[in-house]
Amino acid sequence: MSRLGLALLVAAVLLLGVNGRSLESQTAQVLDAQTTRESFVPVRVSDGYTLYGGLKVTDAQLDNAKSRLSDPTNVLSEDWTFWHWTTWPTCIRRSLQGVDQGEMEYLVNNDGGMRVGGGLYIARNPVSSSSYGPCPLEVTVKAGTPRYNPNILRDAGINIQNDRQKAGLGLLLGYLHYYDSTEQWYVIHSANSIKSIQLGFKDWPSIPWWEKSANTPHYIRPKAVPFVQLWSWIESPGGIRESIAKDLNMGEGSQGQSSLSWLKSFFILMQYIDGPSLVRAIRAFSNPWDAFEPQNFGGYMKAWTSFLDARLAKTEGEPIEVAGYNYGIASKGTFGSGGAKVWAARQRDEAVLKLCKLVSGGRGDCTYRWDVVRAGGDEPGRTFKATKGQVEAMFKNPYLVVNAARQDDGDYLVYYYYPDPTHLNPELKSKVSPALWSAMGSTNYTENPALLMEHGVQLISELMFELFSRHYARPVDQGAPFEIGAGMKNGLTLILDMVSIHPFTDFNGRTTRFYLTAAQIDTAVMSTSTTWKFGDCPAAFISDFDLVTRFEMYQFQVVQATVAINTLRAEMLVEWVRGLKTGMPRHFDLPAWGRFVDDALGWARGKAHVEFDESDFPLIEKRRFVALLDKKIGTNWPGRNSYV
């Protein structure tokens, strides 16, 4: 192996560092591997090269082969464009630096049992290799590049015996190897044949984006990946942050690092507020963080970063600790460990209370409430407007006590109570102890206000215990992207039931949603030696629809919204990469924002194109989302007029 190739091999291992092991030990392992097996890279000898397996190729044979391979009938007559899908860190590095011969030597020498030997695998079809990663590179191969031709090589006296010899010889002759007629897949072994490498996302301005298909060659979008997976690609050893520091000399305080930190913070803001509010935030505010309770964002962001950093600092299977505490939310893909009663009691008495404190930044009253909490709106009588379908959904919720009055237009003015001793849905009887149920039914709380506090706290405590006991040992979602499945159903049921219990006076929605996120981080697995696999974080486009929508419909809404928001994050990451080349990225000018709204509202809009403008912002600010959808889509969207 050449000195350059060895240097690139070591650099690549440093770039792809394995979590939990020192860089020195990783480098030593690679160097040891080089001494314990034969190199697949040609070794220079006095009059030629020795290929893998001892095949000798002379300089004269190489010159003869080059001449024959360069025949006009055997070379590309023009530049050819290919696509190569890979991980985000690799995609960013190669789009900014390209692929040089040293990296090609590394790929050839570490083929990992690839189908036709090591090299850069590329495809003429823009999406046929998309299963290999979320980020496409557009690779242009130069006109004049020879095609691999075994007959020509035999005529030149070179008899290739295996794929590793073929790949090694490709380093010397620079040919393009065509190996799959169905998918139009190729492999190239020499960087000298590559004209350019750039991000392969395509958008054709002359075609309205809502008329394009995600599979057309001129419309290639980033693929949605779980947010915490994307985060791990940024922050894991060998990830994006470390890569730009080492490879692009963008260290602490550089524009690249600062803009990446800004992007991470905005990614969390996208989870902090719902979709319409996010669009309003970037259009109506110079600082999007000012749009929605900015005083509480710091605690929410700290919760995210604390859990993610704790996970990335541990190896698979090790419990994680945040501020010295092991929440123990999930283990080995399921909720809980150590027995249902023990785990449920610990989650109720410790974990969820600490999580509320963390998410609220210490600003919330994170003790179980006892008082009456009434959900109303800003319309007459402190009610909110709801549709017939939404009212039917609320009446089916076993935790709520609902009051709905039908109006002349067919909609309803509604208010409801979360559980407290004076507002008990009869279906709660099976979820609490007989003694408490009897006591609440027989107590006059006007005459005994102290018992209202005592019974109220006990009610919330028992409901939380029943909730955790019911979910013990159920799967935690590991789908990517967020998929409808057992884990997703369990996780979404848990957070909807917890929101319905409404255990605290504030921060209920964020605490309960983050509880599921913490479970996914807790039970994350390593999908490769350097990459964690996480489940996905539920991202409701309209979070106010959580308790007013039939579960299966809300489940579908969450799936579409989560994929939409993760796709938008990926497109913003692409813009960040472009910004490293062109200056400050223009994140809020991306057409992706329009696609985000349409993607997230796919369940409701049919073929209509939805775009929020300034006239919609008052409805968004007042959270009148039924009126917003009626205005943008019409009054027949699914779930509006019937329980479907």
C-alpha cells in the first residue's frame, strides 16, 4: 500500500471513529490489520506491480492495456452523471473535498465483501441506490474514461482471476466497471476518472414542486431520518462537527461551527413548537425563538442535549445517566425493567417528576396537581370551537369530562375537564383503587377543601401508576422513519394518556412527548460501529388535535408530520453544506418550507396545495386550527364532520 493510501486509511479511521474507544487504539487496530493480511492495493515492484494473490502485471502489459482500453469504441464519449447515496458525514465530506486517489486506495483495500471488489459504487438511476443512505452525491465521470473489458485485458496478457485483482487493477487503469444491467450500477476504482462530486439533490424550477414526483430524476429530496439519528451523525465521534473541524479547518468559533450550532438549536425549536407556529415564527419574527414562550426554550433544549450527549457517551447496553440520575425509562427495546410494579412506582415517584423539571428548566411546578383544570378557549363562555368529529373523539376519551353545545353552523362550543375529584369520567373507576373511588364519590369537597387536595394528588398518582404498569414491557418504537407499528402505537398511546391525565399544572405536553423521546434514546442500538439507531420523535403538525381526534387518525397525522419535519431538517442540512461553500446559508428561503406544509397536511388536503401567509397568522397565534384548515382546505377534511 502506498504511503498516501496508508495515510488516508488512518485518516479515514480517525474520521469514522468507534464510540467508546480511543483514536489511538482504532489506528493501531487498522495498522495491525495491514500487517496481518495481504493488501488489495497493487504493490510497486521493479518492472510493474503485484496484485492481490500474487498476480504480476508488467509496465509493458499496463501500457498495452491502457492503449487498447482507450479505443474510441471503449470509452465514454461524453461526461456521464451517476448517483451515490451514503451517510450524511460521508456525503458532506465528499461533496466538499471530493474523492482522491488515497481514498480510492482505502475503498479498494477495505472492500467489506462488496459485490465486485472495492471502489466507489455509483448508479445511473438517481434513486436506485437510495437504500444505502439518506444523502445522494452526484458523481460526474469524465468523457474518455475507459470501460472495463476482460477481453482487452486478456489480449494485453493480463488474466484477472478475482474481483480484488480487478479492483486493484482499476486503480492503475482507471476503468469504469458495469456490473448490473437491471439497476444500471457501476463501480469506479480510480479518482482520476472523476470530474466532479457534489450534493445530488435536484429541483427543477420550471416545474411547480407540488406537481413533481419524489422519484423523478429532476426532483431528488433528502430522505427523512429520525431526528436523534441525525443528531448523532452531527455529534458522534467522526461525525459532521468533528469532520469539518479536521478536514476543513473549521474549529471552535468558525463560521461553520457557529452555523452548525445554530442549526441544531433550530432543529430542537422545530420539535418545541408545532408546524403552523413554526411557519409563522420564520415569517413574522426576525428571531424565530421569540414566537412561542421563548423563556422556556432553554430548559427544553437542555433536556434534549443532556439525553443525547449521555447516550453518545456510552456504549450499547449501558444505562445512561443525566445529571447523575438514571431514569431507567426503557431497556432492550421495551419500556421498563425490574418488574412492572417496581418500575411503574419509580417512574411515577421519581423519573417523570425529574423529567418535568429538566424540560421546564426548573420553571415548572413539577409536583402532581390536585386542582381543577378546565380546557377552554377565547370564545364566549370560555369555550373553544370544535367539529362534530372532534366532539365524538373527546367523548370517547376515558379521562375527560366533556361539555359540548351544538351551534347553528353544525359545529360545537366545547370545554372539558381533566381528571380531578370533582370531575370524574365513570371509565376511570377501573384505573384507581376502590377505596379512592368510593372516597371521591362520597366526599363533599365544599365542606372539606383539604380533602380535595389530598384526593386530587392521590388520583393523579394512581392514574400515573396504572398508566406505567399498563405499558411495562411493551415495545419502544425503533422505526425509521416513524412508522405505524406496535412500538409507535404503544408510545403514542402512552403520551396521549399522560396528556389526558394532565399530571402537572404546566409543561404537560412537552414533558409527555419528551418522555417517549427519552425512552427511544435510552433503548437506542448501534446500527454500525459509529452510528446509533434511534426510534423517531413524534412531531405533531397540529399538537392541539391530540385529544380531539380518533386515535388511528391522529396516529396517521403524526406519521406524516414526523416524516415531513425530518425531511425539512435534512433539506436544511443540505443548505448548511451549501452555505459552507457560498457563505451564509439561506435556510428560510428554501422551497422546502412549502413542501413541509403540504407533506404534513397530506392526510387532509387531498390534491390541494396549502401555503400559509400573513392573513393566516392571527388564526395560528390564537390556535384556531379548525378555522385555519377550513380556510385553506375547505370544510370536508377527514375527521372534521364525522368520527372517521
